[in-house]
Amino acid sequence: MRILVIDDEQAFTDTLRRGLAAEGFTVDVAHTGPDGLWRATEHAYDVIVLDIMLPGLSGYAVLKSLRENGNWTPVLMLTAKDGEYDEADAFDLGADDYLSKPFSYVVLLARLRALLRRGAPERPAVLTAGDLRLDPAARTVHKGRQEIELTAREFGLLEFLLRRKGEALSKHDILTHVWDAHYDGDENLVEVYIGYLRRKIGAGLIQTLRGVGYRLTET
């Protein structure tokens, strides 16, 4: 399996390359945004590990360019621990997963293996469910012909549900991916925001699964 690591921290990438190579992975490294984008465009990878803060071109810009050009290689984004909206922004642009720095190598390895198992099915630029359409790049939501105004958090929550359409998602799953991996507050916050979304997009699309969580469906 071939992995591309795009990060400007030399010591970090050297350590990561050695660790992944010991696990049997082939690892290429890029230390700037432009170099990373070129490598990701010119070569085939199974997973890309992409930092946000890069010289020359940000990780966001690299990811946006890849997705706009139809490259759906799974991307694991590395985000700042104190970046309140880093995770939501990463998902908005088409990231598949994220880790906040600093993180455990064991957790990183587990996330990479999960992405490898999932593979890279092509996904539409606009996410849909019934007559509901969400455009991550334009950050717009429409139901039929009507545009729906959402807050940043509501938008992130709806996009996460749409990207996992048909899947049963626990409150913990939602908090981890839409709020923060380190969030330790009341899980009922998810219920509150699900209520906000239902009032704006209609109650029928988001199902409550008692004892489990929620699931977004086509109708």
C-alpha cells in the first residue's frame, strides 16, 4: 500500500516514514503544498496524510484542488488541536477523516487502515438526499428550489450526515467529527442541533434510532 505524507515538519515525517515502512507501507513525503499537490496528481496513492499548515499552498487548497479535479483518494487531515472549525472545514472540502495534533501513532495507524479498507469510491461534488442538496464548495443548501440558511455548525452537521447517508451514527460519532475529538460536554447537544436541522430541512429526512443515535435517509 502506498501512502503520501504532506507535512513540512522534517522530524515528524522522518519518524512517520520509518514507522509506516516497518508496517509494510510504501511512503512518499512532500514538505510543501505545491509539491504535495503535484505528487498526489501525478502518482496513485491509497491514502494521503495532509497537514493544514503548509508552505506555498495550504492543506485546504491542496484538498480542494484534488476534489475539484475528481481525485477521491482518501485523505486523512491533520488539524490544529485548538482549531475550533478545522474539522468541519476539512469535511466541507472533502476530507475523509482527521486527527488533531498531537496524536497517538497507534491511533493514526488504525485510522489509516480503516481508510484503506474503505477505499476511494467516487463521490459527487454535491451531496443529495431526496430533493435536499448540499454543495460543500459553495457552502449552500437547497431543498427543491428554496435555499436554506444554516449556521456553520448546522452546515457541518448536515454535511456529516449526508456523507454517511444510510448509516446509523451515535451521538459520540457526531460529536467527534462535527464538534471536536476532545469534546467532553453533554452529548444531548447533538439532539438540540438535530432539532434545529429538522425545523429547517423537514423532520422526515433524519431518523431517530432509539438507543443508537441518528440516520439520514433519502425520504
